[in-house]
Amino acid sequence: MSAERTTREVARVILLDPQDRILLLHGFEPADPAEQWWFTPGGGLEDGESRAEAALRELAEETGITRVELGPVLWQRYCAFPFDGRRWEQDEWYFLARTEQTATAMEGLTELERRSVTGARWWTSEELSAARETVYPTRLAELLRTLLDEGPPQAPVVLAPEIV
């Protein structure tokens, strides 16, 4: 078996409701449930899928939300982290999306997600800024505030790599 590392292509969604609240998922390390964090919906691309297609598919699978207006790519980042007994390296693109559909349903979770995702919550920018919990990407509160104040960037902003 090859030890070659490949970077996983990932599409994530910054989903905002009509009140400009952001939807985050609550997850944890399956081997250590005390290690918890909040994160944006999204995941890896499947064969032949575009990033936009993956963003919409992942959002539907993880949240049940399908009535979405997908906007531009806001941010891009490289991240690497240990999770579920392996090392993940990801090239993540964050899409802006808006919805009026705020009820969530998590019937489409993968087996790994069922073992590591406990729910979803809509956050105001103020709540996110005051949060003491771990949130990924780590600067999300600041990034969201800038997005709400200034609108989407002209071109995707490349965030600093996040290596855990």
C-alpha cells in the first residue's frame, strides 16, 4: 500500500438565513467525545463533481436543506488535522449560500458523520463572536462579520493554512 498523501478537495457552505444567521454543525472526535467543535457544512467531492455541486449535495445530506441560492466562493484554505484515527489534508473552498429553509434534518449523514456529528445550530454574528467553543475555521466569527459588513469579496480570499 502506498504511503502517498493526497489532498482532499472539499466544498464548504457559509449558509445564511434571512436574519443573517449562519448554520454550523456540532461535531466531536469519535475516539474522544469530549473533544468537540463547531464547523460549516460541507465535504469532499465525489467523482466528476464540481465544487458547487458538492457544496449543494453535502448541504442537503448533512442538513436536509435543499432550497438554497448558492453564491460565490468567499474563501479558500488548506488545512490538515487528525480525525477518526487518520490524518486529513484538505483544500477547502467556502461558498456563500442563502436560504429561507431553516429547519434541519440529518437523515443523509454518512456512517462516520453519524458517529461524530451531534446536531446543527443557527448562530448570529454576535453569538459566534462571543462563543467560547472551538469553531472551524478558527477566524470564522471575524470572517462572517466582514462578510456581513462588506459583502462578498471580489475574488476568493486565501486564508492562512490551518495545521492541527
